[in-house]
Amino acid sequence: MSNGGVPQYHKLLWPVIEALRSLGGSGSIAEIESEVSRQQNFTEEQQSVLHGDGPKTEMNYRIDWARTHRQHYCSDQSLTV
């Protein structure tokens, strides 16, 4: 971990999949970010680190990258949620 204890995006790939499963297979960006943070029990400190000058947090930035990579790698129907 780096940057205030925020996991690197590749360590958030599986949590994103788990969050999507909990959300019934799809969800808004905000719903996915919230569910990943809830399931992973991220601290307020981890969730409040800004990405650069903000306004987005580093956590949400990395969750979004994980979500994007999941979409890329899971475009094959056999790998969908």
C-alpha cells in the first residue's frame, strides 16, 4: 500500500467484482465505490486521501481504474459477473 494506506488499483480488482455481485451485477460508479469501501472496511483516513489536488479521492480514483480494467478483461462473456 502507498499514499495514506490506499491499496494499489490492481489489488482492488477482486473487491470490485465482489461489490458488483453484491449489487446484483451492476451499479453506478458511486454505488460501486461505496460498496467496495464498505466490504473492505476502509478507514476514513484511507477514504479521505485526495488524488492530487482533488476533488476526487485516491481511493475512488483507484477503484475507478480497477473497474475500468475489469471491464476490459471481462469483456469475454465467460468472465462476466
